[in-house]
Amino acid sequence: MTRTVRAARIAVAAVLPAELVLVVCVAAGVRLPAPALAAAEVLVLGVLLLDGWVLHRLYAAARAAGEEPRAALRTAVRAVVPVQVRRLLRHELRAGASLGWWVLRRRHGVRPGDLAAAYTGPQTAMMYGMVFVAVVETVALALLIPWPAVHRVVLVLDVYGILLVIALHAACVTRPHVVGADGTLRIRYGALFDLAVPPDAVASVRVERRYPEGRLVTLSEDGVLDLIVGSQTTVTLELHHPLAFTRPLGARASARTIRFHADDPRTLVSALRRPA
């Protein structure tokens, strides 16, 4: 069974990108050769049948072990679908839903009495700049590409890219940091990162503007986690003990110090220092 599960995982990782390319081509109106289209669909159908059979076997085994139906289904899916694929799909779905929250001017996970701390200030101009450049690129390519089929594919990809950038920014706007009424701190970056810090884990907190280098989530060897927005952080959080967190693609790690950005760091720090 282990080899079958491994084969199903490899099939999902290999076929999903190919199916995405196929969907883009069809959405763009590209007429693919009938044999190629048929072969692709047969391949996808074969992968779906294999995955369905493996999922059924794993689900049945989990139910036989005493798990509830929903828990058994979750166990089966986790065994077949790689965590990176699950995380990426979840990120995109949540980012897409954030567009609706943004239009409605609502925020996710903010209850009455909570303090919502925005962090999008340093990246807003950059995000809108990326959207503007993408729109200009789309128009330019529409004028320069002479082949209709290629033009349609590029158009679909460009429009998808523009929507993805807007959705990412919308997720950041609608999912701010949150200081709960009980002193719990929720550090977030859109739908990509979410870490809850209980009040008894906080040793000290201070306003400290830093300009670290690295990616969005950077962890040093001495346990310092930098959640970088616009190449900066403004709040430094010292913990009593290492706190586990999940990286955007699902890897687990822990940090003893957390540095992150807030547009109004003094208000956030004051709220954390205020007794619950």
C-alpha cells in the first residue's frame, strides 16, 4: 500500500501542472490536436481513478481504525496530496475569498474588542505598481505578439497574474494582525502566514525598526523569525520559550524571537503591554 500511495502522490505532483497548462490553453481558445487532447484527458482520468482508489482504501482503513468520517477523509487526503499542493490551493482560495471581504470592507478574524493592526503600508505602492506594470505588459504583448493562439494563452496568464496580485494584497488588508481582548496576539501575512502567540508566552515586546534582508519568512540559526513586509520590521517580540509555527508551504519550525511589521507599532505594543 505504501508504494501505491507514493505512486499516487507522484502522479498528482506531475499531472496537476500539465492539467493547468491544458486548462489555460482551452480557456484561451487554443485548438489543440484531437489526439493530444484525448491523450491528456486519458492520462488525467487515469490519475483520478488511481487517486480515487487509493483515497477509498485509506479512508476505509481510517474508518476501520475508529476515526470519524470527516477525520478519516482528512487523513486520506493528507496521505495522497502533498502538503505543498494543499497549502498552495488553500492560499489561492483564501486570497480569492479575500477579494469579496475587501469589497465589503470587512476583516477576517477580528472580533468586537480586538485591536486590528494593519501592516500593508510599505507594500501598497509596490503592489499597485506591479498591477500597473502587468497591465502595461498585457497591452504591449497584445500589440506585439502576431500569433493569435499564443496571444490568447498569454492574455489568460496575464489576467490571472493580475488577479492573483490583487487578491494577495486584498488578503493582507482583510487579514491584519490582531491583539485579542485576552492579550493573544495573532501575527499574519495575508493567507500565507498565521501564528497565534498566547499572552503567557510573551517575555517582552518593543518598537524596533529594522531592515533585514531575506524572503517574507526568514528564520536565523539562533531562532529569530523575521516576517518582512516592504524590507522592514517594526516590532520585536521576545518569547519565554520557542514557539512552533508553519511556513507558507507547510514546513514546521520554531522561533524564540519574532520580528514583524505593523503600520502603527506603538499602538500594537501598548495593547500587548496592557493587562488583560
